[in-house]
Amino acid sequence: MQDLPEASPSREDSAGSEHSRQPTGRVWPLAAAAGLVCSAVVAGLLWFVTVPYYAMWPGPIGEVVDFVTVEGGPSVHPLNGDLYLLTVSLQEVNTFALVEGWLDPSVDVVPRDLIRPEGVTPEEHRERNLQMMDRSVDSAILAALEYLGVPVTRAEDGVLVVSVLEDGPAAGILEHGDVVVAVEHAPVKSLEEATDAIGSREVGDIVVLSILREEERYDLEVILAEHLEKPGRPMVGVGLGDYTPPVELPFEIDIDRATSGGGPSAGMMYALGLIDLLTEEDLVRGNIIAGTGTISSDGHVGPVGGVRQKVIAAQNAGARYILVPQENYPDAVAAGRDGVEIMAISSIGEAVEAVRGLPA
């Protein structure tokens, strides 16, 4: 049998074949466009979604004495040099800022709970920071005047009620902002004294707490309950914090906490700047000095957060010397900044001596 030749496609068949393939070439651009639109939508949504982290980067610096005003007191001596307070900038981040923070060597990304504990709203967090700032400024003034030997009249010492446990033994009796000045009529001047006085009682005991509330003094009774985390131990059911009692100063001192940007960690530098202004001796002697550290009313310098970012900010500002709390010294040195000398400080007296010992 003779093989028949293959039939070649007719012109109509060829035309029909081309027509059937044309839509296939248009699918890819449409699919790519759709993918880009979806990606843009997702990216837009992620931009407005915060993640449970804060980014911490070097914040603005400030010349301490620009925020300190003294009136009606001893002569004020202008600063010869610079004393900078250091800050960090904090912000809750979205996914993109989180990745950017991980890639930036000057930024630290920290879990949100370390900055703002769970259950605390941003407004409550801000209010607590403002209260801490107020106490820091008051403590800085007291520490400076005590170092200078200037007498002040202090109100009664005590410990501050910073929180009240819901449904705890003190609920409805004590309030946030109360100051506990005595337990069973025995004065308490520190957290340790208050904790020891309460811990020496038994669960079920009625304890008399003497408090100050809006400048009025009250004796309130609380029935001690068993501690939620320490079985067998009594508790009042409140959170306590340090308290700086109001004082009557011999002259007017104002520290502009609103515009300085310095929180509690600026306490040491506030005190150091005030001492320099009220001291005839030229302490700074033309040097550029930066520093950070909390301070108590008796002059103790305490640790701060964000010390790595603060060291970077100090160097960027041209500081040659940086004062940091003793506890933060290893992290400050580990920041690895060249051209600066970092000094560990544990008290306002040490800070003054460190500055005094620098070459002019």
C-alpha cells in the first residue's frame, strides 16, 4: 500500500492555531502585575502592624547647664567647657523597622516587655516615666546640695505605692501615689525597711500602715494575706518604689525637665552641672564631657539602659570623656569606640573627682 503524504495544515488551520496561542502570551504580564499589587497590599498592611519590639538608637544630647536655673542663692559661675547629658530614642517598630534595626550596628532591638511591661498602656508608661523624671530631678538637686554642704529642710521619708493588686488585701484601702511612712508606727525610710517590717508579721495579722496622701496623714489597717509567689509569707498586695520626700530649699533651683529630654538616667549629670555652677572652682576646664546615670538623693549613681547608644552619641558629639555608672562600665567599654575615655562612677563625689582630675 502506498503511504499517503502527511497533510500539511491549511491556511485556516494555521491561522486558527496562532489565534489559540495569543492569549497565552498575555497571561504572564497580568500575573506579574497581580503579584505586584498583592505584594504592595501586604507590604502596606505590614507597615501599619507593630511587632512586640522596641528599636533603641542614639538620641539627642543636651548641654546640662542650659536647663538649670538658680535664683536668689550664691553666685553662679559660668561653665568653662561642656557637660552633655545623653539620651536614647525609643520607638515601637513594624516589621520593616525591625529588620532595619537588626541590620544597623548602632541600633538595638529589644523585646517590648523590657521597656513597657505587659498590661501597661503607652499612656501609663509615659506617665510613669514623667513621674520618674520628676523624682530624678529632685534627687539630683538634693545630691548636689548635700555634696556642697548646703542645708535643706526635708519632709518625712517613706516608700511610694506604685501599684495596688486587684482583689489583694490593700485593694480599696491604699492607692497609687500613697507614701507609706511607717509600719506599726515604726518609721520606714527605704524599700528594705518596709519589706522587712511587713515580712516579720504573720499571714492574717492586722497591720497598721501610716501613709501620706495629698499632704494628709492617715493610719490605715490592712489584713495581711499569703504571698502569691512565696507560700507562708505575708503580703499587703502593693508594689512599692523609691520615694524622694519634698524639701524646702534655701534658694530657688529649677531644672527644665520638659525640654532637656533627659529622663531618670540624666540625674547624675544634672547634679554634676549644678555643682559646677555653684562652685567657684573651674571643674570642667574646657573639656568636653558626657555622662549618664541615675542618682539617689544621697548621691548614689545607679545603672541605666541603652549605654551602648549613649556612648555612640557622646562620641558623635565630640566628647573626649564619658562618665557611666559602675554597673554599665563593661557594656560601655564593649561599645568599642576609639578616641574616648570611659570612666566608671558610683557616686556624685566620684563624678566630681573624676572631672577634677582630667587634664585641662
